[in-house]
Amino acid sequence: MMNLKVSVVIPVYNVEEYLKKCLNSVINQTLSEIEVICVDDGSTDHSLQILEEYAERDDRIKVITKENGGIASARNKGMEYATGEYIGFVDSDDWIELDMYEKLYENAKFYDSDMVMCSAHRFDNITHELKYDMPYFTLERFDETFDNCVFTPDKTKDFFFDICVTPWSKLYKSEFLEEIGVKFHEGLDFEDNTFFYETYLKASKLSLVRDFLYYYRINRSGSFITSANERFFDIVEMFDLTEDILMKTGNLDIYMERFSNYRISSILVRYNQVDKKYKQDFFEIIKENFKKINSPCITNLDARNTKEYQYVLDSNTYREYELMRRIDHLMEVQEEREKQWHEELNNQKQKFASEFRSQKQAYELEINAKKQLIHEITLSNSWKLTKPLRNIRKTLKKMR
């Protein structure tokens, strides 16, 4: 029996338009010793039919069907069937470079890594353009000292919350995942975050491949990110779970300041993105959660997040909260304008003072030059010789 190097788990739900591109990129990998575990999560389109057609042609493909339970439950189900030395994940509306798993596997074996990361393209589903302008997906936060080596989580504590949490840009050692007993949190969106934080912080060997090996489709109609509905509410619980992970791994004190600020700002970013009809419900959830945040977290907030946190607690409705933010914004704009006016006024004063000094210096130089000329003339022999003539002229003037 072939020794399986990588198990690729693909959760599938109503992606018939994109599924073939995804599957083709996986089954044609240059690393052939793989198994492809496709978990149909109760699709109602032709996704399951496509999976079965591919499975008939390639015996490395396993098709598992289940009732709809979300992407977390689909990934967990796929992990149960995985037998490869390493496990990777691909979302069924995305696709990968043909040598992705060969590169990640070779890197993982060379460094004996628990987790290997790679860079990802963003493919805009509307414009069909590839985007590289988001450091979050490009490993830019890792400087050159992380190249060609193995490192530990403590080396990245300064930018830990800037690291991409998606499981599809990673390759995990199966033994490591089994040892720590990690699963995706089912029934919760933002499940990538908690899975990443737990695996990353518990890993003893990490490495990366800077190559862009994954194509992440964005702006797709029906995706979670574009939904802007009550599913965004789960970010509140996600941060509660993250705090628990930090505490259990002995990292809460280390990351307290960064985590506290990241928590407040991220929750309110999702609040800003959610559709208006969900704002009051979301606001109430946020307010109740903020009331429970412990004191050390609050004292570690920066000025901006302290202000936002207090606005939430001081408001009874989302309208009050947004009015406070609006007033604060207008005051900041006014302060900025006044600051600019003062700067412009000071600049004008300095300009006028500089011009006045320049003119004064020019006049003084001119006067001094004339004085010097007069002095030189009065000392000259010609001036002395013509003195009698000047005296005669003065006498004649008086006689007139």
C-alpha cells in the first residue's frame, strides 16, 4: 500500500461553479502520494455529483456525505478519515498551485515541522484580478531571519495577531494534531481563528515557504465574508475562546496588551460591516460581552480602544453609540482643522519673519556698503585735493 504523505481535506457546500477547478488543482499535484478527502456538507446543487464523478476516475478521492453543519464540522469529519503523514485543507471555491504540497511537504520533512505556512494570492471574483496588496496573506510580517529555518511561537509574539489564521495556507503534522487533540469549533463562524491560535501556540517547530501557492477567491456571492449578517456575531464568542486558549497555554500575560486591543478593534470592525438591520442585536451582544471583560484587559487598552469601549458601555442603543462616535469624530476633525490652522498661521508668521529679516539684512548691507564707499572716498587723495574747490562752492552758495 502506498505511503500517504499528505491528506487534503476539502469541505464542500454548493460550489458547483468552482468545484472542478479546485479538484483539478489538487489531483494533479506533483506530489502524488496524497489522498483527497471531500466532505459534502449537505449540498443542494450538483456538487456531490461532481465529487462522485471525480472519485470514479481517481481512487485517491474519498467522498464523505453528511447533513449540513457548517465548514468546521465538515473539516472535522474529514480529519477523522485522514491517514496521511501531514494534513492540509483547501476550500472548495479556491484552488492551489500544482506543486503546493510538494513544496510544503519537503519543507516540513526537512525541518520536522509541526506546521508549515505559505503565501496566498487573492483572486477577485468580480474583476478576475490577482491581488498582492494585503500583507496578512503574504507572510510579509516575517522578516528574512525566518527564512530557511525552524522557529518557535515566542519569536513572533510582536506580530502574533497579524499572522494569517486560515488553515488552507498551512500544512500540519498529523501526529501533532492528534497529540494536542485540536478540532475546529463547530457551530461557530471565525472557526479558523481558534484552530490557528491553539495549534500555533502549542507547536514546537514552525517553518514557512514564501512562495505564493494558494489562490483565495474573494468577493464571491454567498460567502461568509460577504454575508454581513448575524453570523458576524460569532466574533464575540471567538475572542472569549481565544482568551481561554491564551490562558491555558500560559500566554495570556504575554499577549495581554496586544490581545485586548485586537479584541476590541476587531469586534467593532465587524459591527461596522454588519447590515443595519442586525446592528441593534449585535450591539447588545457586544455590550454584554464588554461588561464581562476583566480589569487587566481594560487597563491595557490604548486611548482609542478605551474610548470605544466606554462609548459602548455608556450607550443604551446602537444609535446612541453611533451618535457618540459621530460627535467624537467631528470633534477630532475640528481639532485636526484647528491644528492645521495653527500650523498654517505659524508657518505664515515664520515666513513673514524670515522675509523681514532677509529684507532688513539686505538694507543693512546696502547701507553699510554706501557708508564704506563714503568712507573710502573721504580718505582718498582726490577728495583731499578738491577740498578748496568744495569750500569755494559753499561760499558762493551763501553769497547768493
